[in-house]
Amino acid sequence: MGLATVAEGDKRWWWNRNVIMVLWMMLSVGFCIGLHCHMRTESLRRAEETLTSMCEERARMLQEQFAVSVNHVHALAILVSTFHYQKNPPALDQVTFANYAARTSFERPLLNGVAYAQRVVHAERELFENQQGWMIKTMKREPSPVQDEYAPVIYSQETVSYIEALDMMSGEVLWNQEDRENILRARATGKAVLTRPFRLLESNHLGVVLTFPVYLSGLPADATAEERVKATAGYLGGAFDVESLVENLLHQLAGNREIVVNVYDVTNTSEPLTMYGVHLPDGHMSLSHVSMLDFGDPFRKHQMKCRYRKKPPVSLSSITTPSGYIGYAAWSHYDNVKEDFRKMEELKKQAEAADVAKSQKDYAQTAQVCGRALISLINEVLDRAKIEAGKLEIESVPFDLRSILDDVISLFSAKSREKGIELAVYVSDRVPTILIGDPGRFRQIITNLVGNSVKFTERGHVFIQVHLAEHVKMVIDAKTGLNGHVNEVNITSATTVFNTLSGLEVANSRNTCESFKMLLSHGASLSCTIGSGSVPESIADKVTLMVSVEDTGIGIPVHAQDRVFTPFMQADSSTSRNYGGTGIGLSISKKCGKSSGVDMKRSLSEVLPTCFRGMRAILVDRQPVRAAVTKYHLRRLGIITEDVRTINEALYTLSGQNGYLNSSQPGKQPSIFLIEKDSWDPKVDFHIRNQLLQRKEAGHIQDVPKVVLFLTTESDKTRAGSHADNIIVKPLRASSIAICLQQMLGMGKCQNKDIVDNSASLRGLLDGKNILVVDDNKVNLRVAAAALKKYGAKVECVESGKSALSLLQPPHKFDACFMDVQMPEMDGFEATRQLRIMESKANKEDPPDDGSVMAKRHLPILAMTADVIQATYEECAKCGMDGWDLSL
């Protein structure tokens, strides 16, 4: 009985244990399945959030970059409106438009070309065709059929020149059949409008046609559709490469291999049109996100659709495990992966933000370069027109020629370093420090000449020299057989080295070593004192300067030398394709000569520090001409320089060995070693430092001089070695050398006392003065306000002429007003006229107590304008302005 009871108990225990084990296994499996489902859901949610973030970021950047391109087209529309319709006669023609469009095409890399079509009503068609000399045609080159109005292309970029004279309103001119509808929508809304996507002719990429309206002046910002149509002057259009834009954008961002991006035109939701990407079957791409795109066209709708390229990965911690330990380890691994993922997301966002910032910076720099190119072209066209009309005025003001030349070479320093060419300037000591003439025209001519030299020179040098013309003539007369020295050379092992600035051959023998030495030797006996402004009395009244710009470029054939001074002509028809340019620069540089005089009472020379005067230096340079140029800049700083040809000669000179002058005496020891790059190599790097230390230990020198290395390109810095105390990348300027030496010698920023005192007095020039600045451009307001506050003024800014009048109701607190002349609603001219009326009325109703003219209410008003046209200045005076300022 007892045995049966025990057996029954054992059987029940085993049965209970099995039930418990089964239940435990079922609970474990259920827990793992639940954990797996939960983690799977969380993984998919995070994947969806990540996809949403990446898609929204790409959509935002695509909109911004498209908007930048639209702005560039808008700028061209303003150019046409300003110079074709607001000038009489028009200051724009096909040649100028094509040249400008070609020169600024880098800012529109995604546009195949731009063209402008003028609006012509049927009643004016015959007159228009007679003026143009051609008939308005369709795409089939047939006369355009009779219709209410036409839009023939009158200006076009060279890449789309085949559409000139074709009618955009015919519905078949450009790349599809929507041109007419686009034109009607564009002029009614004032916005850029787009066509449906299509294949571009040359690239076969998907793209759209962008059309922008051009209006006559005076159109209010809140104009109705009817007013816009009435004021329409024409239409600017271009083919936009959307596929390249999206491709370039995706390459800038991280995570491109993870997702697939498609861009669609969904104006017709039932039939979306692909603008970028290929349609892939959904399949495993169940996760997707759609971001709407706004390209500025209110009629057309666009969207970006993003999906994962592969199935989103399942988190490792969501794998079902039969063991609690494995589950715990998997959970820990999940936490680690989650933290790593969070950090990677942060790093990715930072990297994408940096890419966006860099992209925006590139666009800003592009816009700046575009603006400079536009201003340069406009100024050249206006100057050419003034010259032909005989109305070009030459100023007569004191200026510092050396400072202007330093500024000019600074403009081309980046290009010269990029090409690795020497860019140098030398002004004879006999040329007075201060001259009277037109510094703006002088700068313009030299900039044109130097710009051409840098453009057409791939190796060698560009050398600017200024001498007295009578001095050059005297040297030429004294030197017999001058032309025979063109081939003055030094023959080294396998290389022919000419005695010029860079060692390469030049066409003109005046700038060979022998000629240059004669100019220097003749000038030494009659040179003026640098920095003091004094000149020999024999040349104090009038001087005639000879300015030469020499280069080792491709040159100009003899038969083409007369042609380069013709407007819009270049020496070779292939020049504009290879080097760019409009061919107008030299045509405005060919002017009549003007004499300049010396103003002995004013000192307008460039302010250079005086703390280097008396300092000594040794220059190592194999090229005598180049050495003379370097000594010229050092001499302007007051540095006494001795030039030698080799490092060993420099060391002997320093320690007074082998018959060289001993420089180790107090006050005579050179404190700077200046070495040209072709005298420097890795062996010299260690040799010169060891030699200097040995000479100091032997007592031959007191202190080890600082070593400065001259380079031509930034890339040479990697080969400069580690023992040079400082490096100066050419072109050389006295001011840049001074900054380098101040930093290297630990001298701080040294200035003349009178300069510091003068600067301090200017800072309080406008203390306590209340000044009103009026401009509709917020950037201009900030710049003008900052400039005036620097001199102690209290500045208040408003953005319209009406707002200014409300603040200037007599009596008011302001001492002066800077007024922009071109503003919406009420421009600066009208605001000034109304203010003068208000002041006149107030003076009559409440005359000053003393009755003096000075006590009468009259607020000084200065016009802020960049317009250089005489008519603008006349209008400023006519409306009652007291002056104008081009700098604010």
C-alpha cells in the first residue's frame, strides 16, 4: 500500500513538472514573439521617421536651389527691363546680351540657354520687322501667321541662337506645345511658370521650360492681372535641366545609397509625370514618404517620393530567443545599437547641415561674382558710349599711383597663384609719390591691361612698370643696339634662362636685365625720397609717365594688333571661346594722354608702417630683375636690402667671410633672410638652419636672422620644409610684407602717431548727430547705419519715402538724411521735393527769430545711388538734394 502511494506521488510529480515545463516554454515563446513584434514595430517606426526626415530635407534643399536658379533668371529680366526699355536709345543689343549671358553662364549651370522675346502686337508687326531686318517666323522657318500679338526672340545666348526671330506665341517654337499658355500665365501672375517635363534636345535629360515676364517700369507691387498684361514688355525663357539638379543635390548628402528618390509633376493627379528617377515596382518598398514641392508656379504641382532601396533591416534585438539570458543579452545589444544609431543620426544631420551651409555659401559667392561681372559690363558699355559721344569727363584729383597699382595686382592675386605665374609691379623712385589726375580711369585702364595679361598667360610672368617717359627715352638714347639684347640669356645645363622677371623670353627688349639695370642706375642719381612725397623740382610741375604691362603669354599677331582696340573684337575668333571676355576692355583703354601734376601740399599715399625703417635684410634671388622688384617693395618699408644670388653668398655676407662685407657689427647685422623658391629645396631647409646656428656659436653673428620664403603658388607650401619662419605667397605688396614681418618679429601692429590721432578724431566726427537713413533694401540700411555709427552718429532707419516724411515733419530731431533715390511707392526724388515744400511752408509760417538764412529750416539730404549717369545727378540737384554718395 505504501509503495503504491509513493509511485502514485512520483507519477503526479513528473506530470506536474512536465506541465510546468510546457507552460514555461509556452510563456517563453509567447514572450519572445511579443517582444519580437514590439521591436519590429519600433524598428519600422524609426525607419519611417528616418525616411520622412531624409525626404523632407531633400525636398527643402531642392526647392531652395531651384529658387536660386529662378532668381538668376529674374536678374536677367531686370537687366533687360533696365537697359533695353528704360534707356533711350536702348543700351542693350544682341551682342551685349549674348556676351553677358556667356560670361555669367557659370551661375546657371542647369539652364541650357536663355533667350528674350519681345511682345509685339499685330498693328506694330510691320514696323518691328523693318527695324529688326527680319520677319517673325515659326519653328518651321515660315512667316508667322496673323494673330493678335507675337513674341519673337530678339536676344539669345549663343547656345540657343537658332531660335532668334522665332515666335514663342506660335505654340511650337521651343521644346513643346505649351509656350503660349505659359506666356499668358506668366504675364498675368508675374511669376515664373513651368511646362510639363520633357526630354531636352542636347542632354536628353528630363527638364522643363522656365518663362519669366519682363515688365515696363512703374508697375506697382499689388498690380492686377489686367495691369500686368498691359505693362508686359516681353518674356525671358530658358530650358531647365531638372534631372541634373536633383542628381547634383543627392550627391551632396549622406544616405543616398539607402533610399530611392523620384520627382513627379502631379498637376494631373491621375497621370503623374516623372521628372527624375525611374519607376520601380513596389514589392518590398512598402515604406514611402511624399513631400510636396513648391517651384513657384501656382498652377503646376510637384512632389518628391522617397522609398528605401532595400527592405528596412530588422533590429538584432528583435530576434526571438528561447533563453532569458539570450533575450537579456539581445536587449542590451539593442540598447547599444540604439545609442549608436542616435549618435549616427546626429552626425548625419550635422554633416548635412554643413553641406547645406557650404552650398548656400557657393551660391552667395556665385551671386557676388555675377554682380561684379554685371557691374563691370555695364560700366564698360556706359564708358564706351561716353567716349563715342565725347562726354567722358576726366577728373583732376590727388592720388597715390603706387597704392592703386598694389590694389590692381591684389585683384588678380588668386588667379596668378592658381596659374603659378609671377605677378609683379615696379614704380621708379623718380615717379612722384602724389600725382594729380583721374585715379578711377587710371585704375580702369591698368585693370583691363593686367586682366588681359593674366588671362592669356599660362606660365612665366606679368610685369607692370612705371617710369618717367623722359627717363626711358634718355636710357634708350644712351643704349646702342637696344634691339640686339632681346636674346640676352644665361645658358644652364639643359635650359635657356632669359634675364627677365621669370626667366622666360619676352618680346620687348626694354625689360631685359641690362635695360632694367640702366633704368635703375639712371634713376638712382635723381631719385626722390620714398614716403616723403618730395620730388626733384625739375619735374615738379608736369610729368609724363610710361606705364608698361609685359607678359609671357600667347601674344598678339602683328596683323591683329590694330583690331584689338575695336569694340567687341578680339585678336582671334576662338579667343572668346577659350578665354572668355567681350572685347570691349581695350577699346575704352585707348584714350588721349593726360598729363598729371604733383600736389606738394597733400599726402594721400598709402599708409605704411614706419617701424621697419633702418632694418637690414639679405635677399637670395638668381633673377636680377625679380630681385629689384622685391627690393622696391622692401625699400618702401624703409628696409635696407642686399641681394645675392646663392645661399652660400648670403651666409658669407652675413658673417663677413671670403671678402664679403662683415654684417655682424651692432646695428648692421641683417635680421631677415629672404629667399626665392628656386633657391630653396629640402636640403637647403636643414643646411641653412644648421649654418646659422653654427655661425652664432662661433661668434660670427649675434642673433639668428628670421628666414622668409617667397612662393608663387599655395601648393608650394607643402614643399617649403619646416625651418622657414614664415612664407609669403606672391604677388608682393608692401602692406602684405609688413603684416608678415610684424607677425614674425612679434612687433604687433605699428602705425604712425599722426595716423592714430587722425583716426581717433574721425571716430568722434558725428558725435551727438541724429541721422535718418532711408532705403527699401534692408542690407543697404544695415551697411549705411554701421558706417555712420562708427563715427559716433545716432542712426534711425526707415524703408520708404512716406515713412521718412512722417518722421521729418517740422520740427524734427534729425541733423541730416541719407536718401535712396529708387524706392517703391515714393522714390527719394519725390520725398525730397515734398520735404522742401514742407520746410518752405514752415519757414513762412514760423520764421526764425534772427531772420538769418542759416537759421532757416533746411535738412541736408544726401542721395544714396550707384548710378553714374549725369542725368541722375541733375535730378538730385533739381529736387533739392544737397549732394550724393556713391559709397553707401
